[in-house]
Amino acid sequence: MSQSIDTLDERGDGSAVPLGTDTEQVGTTRHIGATSFHDPWLYPKGPALVALTVTIAAGIAPTQRPTLRSDARRNREMVIGNIIANLASMILSARYEAGRRLAIPTAKDRPSRYDRADWPKGIVSGVLDAMAGAGWIVRHPSVLRQRQTTIEPSRTFHQVVQHCGVTRGDIGRLPGGETIWLMARTGEDGFADQPAPKERQDYSETPDSRRYRGEMERINAHLNAASITFAGEHQGPIFLRRSFMLRHPDEPQPRRSPSRTFRLNGRLVSGFWENLSSKDRYQLRIDGQEVADLDFSAMFINLSYIRKALPLPDPATAYRIPGLEEHRDGAKAGLLSLLSRRGPMKQLSAELKGLLPDGWTARQFTHAATAHHADIADLFGADRGVEFMFAESQILVALLLRLNAAGITALPLHDGIMLAVSHKENALAAMVEVSLHVVGTALPAREKAITRPAASRDSNGHQPIDK
């Protein structure tokens, strides 16, 4: 059984879009503008958000049925509170932009493992209409095979949240929610420069799914017990999940092939820090310390050479394609796209074109990349990206568990981590050791500079820590 979903912040489905972009489209439906996905487990926890919820609920109480049964009233209040918590979470996020929408399913579909068991689907649409009628939200109706129902907070909602002093600390999350997701490509092409859409798949348990779920529970528990702030404000609740993938929905499911089901993608997603611009990361703090940004050098290139049983290339030259020496970002994005796509690169995406010199074509880039990495060129266009993502995610999970066991909090970022600066040397050593254990080769790791606005430097040019 499959279930269509909307935009989620995931990476790398093997499409023509270069990896490493901030967001990607996932699902058989498409949206206008950026979209967050509804979380049925959020609820108003702090006094400011609880008070706001009581006010809104009282103002949209049914006028024709003032004597609702207690269970019906409780369900309605639960849905209202959940929607308010989702909207507050969205607008208080570190990278919120006006116009962002919340995708919320209103269909009365048969529940799957991804649904909240006690979620009253039948009343959601009516609650949304009532909130829209009262001016708290703007509702955008669903369009068959294009998008789900989406909502966005009204200006009034923004103003009231600000006036009431609502913070992320007012948002709670009930236990529950599936941390191991399985997606399948639909076979459809992506829209414009977007990745090909995928559908969420129901699945039977396997030893892998149980083990991975247990690992995610430990990682999430550690993150939620840690002190993690952005711009001085506590961030939470945190609920990471791993998103695995099937190349096709008819691919063998767990009952017939349990050892092959969870072997593609597997990246950790839904962390608020994953969509932070690099220029904003200086505002992150873990246990009151500024963070160090660590990652594996040329991860996909190195995994390609490991796949071919070849020595790793010099990290300094992995992306130095002749003619692109001054366009490293373009060379990197193009190489990752070649490794992740299915079939040849016929044209440059708008993003990749903007990273390459004027006049470069897909054919020219492919020829230059093939000459520079002739030993792995047969992997270009072979849809290997989702396989490398799995290896990458296995390394990251093992690394997080090792650091957590030592009392160290780290935020995963696909092929790297961010953690308190006092732990960076231990973490760099752990990255090399864990990669050797997982893929059989010690992968080089490095620290990336975190930029700060010039105004934040002191008179000596130093970058002070923001408390």
C-alpha cells in the first residue's frame, strides 16, 4: 500500500537536480512555494501557546451544536491545538519565510504505519474551514494529483503569536511517530528542475527496520535532552527520521526480500539545522558553545572509488576539473548529479548552470568530468547516488551513537556533523575510525569554516561567542 505525500526536506532521489541543495520535492503531489508537512504528534505545551489555543478554540466553537459529546469536543480541541502547534512550529523555525505553507491531509484514507492511531481524520476539514472563516489561516484546497490541502498562517495569527510571546519551548511532541520511512519512486518525471516524485510505502517489519528504529530512538532521545539553541532560543522538539527508498513501487517488499528493502538512501532528515544557510550557522549553540562544522571530504567521489576497489583520489583534486578550477561548487554539484542520475545528463538544471562558467553545456561538463575521473566514469548515469547515501547514512548513524555514548551531542548533516567546538578533535578522529569500520576504508574528514557577519567581530578581529 502506498500513500502520496507532499514536500519534505529530503535529498538525493537520483534525479537531475544536483545534490546538496537546501530542499527537494518529494511525493506525487506538487506545491507552489515552500511547504512543511503536518506532524500529528505536536501539541501546545507551554502556557503561552495553551492560552492562545483556548482562545482560538472558544472563538470557533460550533454554533449549531453547542452540546457536543465530551469525546467529540476533546477530539476537536486536540485537532485545533495540533494545527496551532504546527503553525507555530513553522513560523518560529530558524529559516521561516513568509508564504510558506503547511501541507495537511484531509482525506479519510485507511491508516498506515505513518499515521497517528487516534487522529480523527473526519473532522480535520471542518476545523480548517472554521479556522479559515475566523481569519486564523488561509486555506488552499487540494488539487487532484497535484497537491494536498495546504494552509498558511494569517497575518493575525502571526501578530497574536508574537504578542503572546510564544516560543518553541511552548511546543510539545507526544511520543510516537514512525522514524523509519520507506519511499518509492513513482516512475513519473520531476516537474521543471525538481526531483522525480516519490510515494510513501507501508511495509512489514524486518530485523533491519527494528534495529534502525531503535537507533533513531536513542539519537532523538539524546538530542531532545541536550541544550540546542539558535539565535539564543531553545530549539525543539527534535524528531529525526531515516528515509529509505525503493527505485520502483513494485520492487520486492520486506516479506519477500527483507535484507534488500532498506538499502537505498537512509539519510537522516527533518532536523531544523539542515536547511540553515551556511551564513546562519554561527548562531547555533550546543551546551552554550558555538559549533564546529565537520564533514567528510568528497564523500560520494571517495565511495565511488571504494566501489571500484581503487585507491582514494587526492581530496584536494577531487573537484578540480580542468576548466572549472574557479568553480568548485559547480564541479561538485555536477559530479554528484552524474553519480545520482539515471541516464546521461542531457541538459543543465538552472541551479547547476548558474554554478558553471557561461556557455558550458551538459555535454561539455560530462566530457570534462569523465576525463578527470575516468576510473569511475562508468558509474555516471547509473543511479548510484542512493546507494552511496545509504553508506553515508550508516556512517553518520554509527558516528552519532558513538559520540552520544561519550556524552557528546552532534547534529547530523548528511555527510557531516555540527557539534560544540570543544569536541571537534575527538569527533574528527571518530569520523575516520567509524568510516573505516563501516565501509572498510578510512575516509578523510575536515573542519569547514563557519562565517560570521563582520559586525559580530570585536576590535581585534575575533569572532566572539554569542551567549
